[in-house]
Amino acid sequence: MSNQDGIRAGGGMGVKEHIPGAATDAKPSAGGAMSAVSDVVSNTPEKIARQTKGSPMAAGLVAFGVGLLLSAVLPASRREAQAAAALKEQAQPLVGQLGSVAKEAVSNLQEPAETALESVKSTASEAVDTVKEEGTSAAGGVKDQAQDAKHAVQERTGH
């Protein structure tokens, strides 16, 4: 007994009988989906116009987005593909030149950056030395004042 006969013997429809029925059932649902998409697409311009009325910036952004979406969905034409290939070919030397210019800019900026770094290090070192000197001087002044105060207190108390 074949598989197909087993399906029939079990009381179900055969595969051959089932497929045309499924295709017939799918046609109305596909048509309904296409109709729904068509309704959305046909109502979109009015809906956008209502929502962006009085706001030209929003209208421009919506138009840009729609154009971007359409360009992503629609396949490129043969001319567009050829133009893109030609543009890519023409851009290759520019990419190489751009890389060379970037490397040259880095090398040109490296020496001034190192000089600036050394200057910052030197200034920071001088600042540290100045703070140390002023701190030591202030500490000596405080120590002298404390000694003077101690002597003044001892003289008044008689010790």
C-alpha cells in the first residue's frame, strides 16, 4: 500500500486533491492582502498631508524617508548600476590619495604634538617645584609664628 493510498484509506483527501484546493483558498487571502496594501498606499499621501500641514520641515523629512524607502525597495536600473560602477572606479585613486594625505597630516602633526607635550610636562614640573617652594616657605613662616606665640605665652605666664 502506497503512502498516497494510506491517506485515502484513512478517509482524508489525497495530496493531488488537496493542492488545488489550497491554491484556490490562497487566492482570496492574497487578493485581500494586496487590497489592504493598496488601500494603505493610496491613503498615505492624504494622511501625510494632514499630519504635516503647517510643518514644512516634517513634510520634507517624510518625503526624504519615502524616497529613501523606495530607493531601498526598488532594484537599481542597469544605468544606475553602470553609473555606480563607474563612480567606484573613478573614486579608487581618490581613496588612495586620501589615505596618503591622512598619513602626511599625521606625520606633520606628530612633531608639533610632541613639542606641545614636552611644553606641558615642563610647565607642570615647574608648577610642582613652585608649589613645593611656597609650601616649604609657608611651613617655615607658620613654625616661626608658632615659636613667637609660644614665647609670648611663656613670658605672660612667667614660665
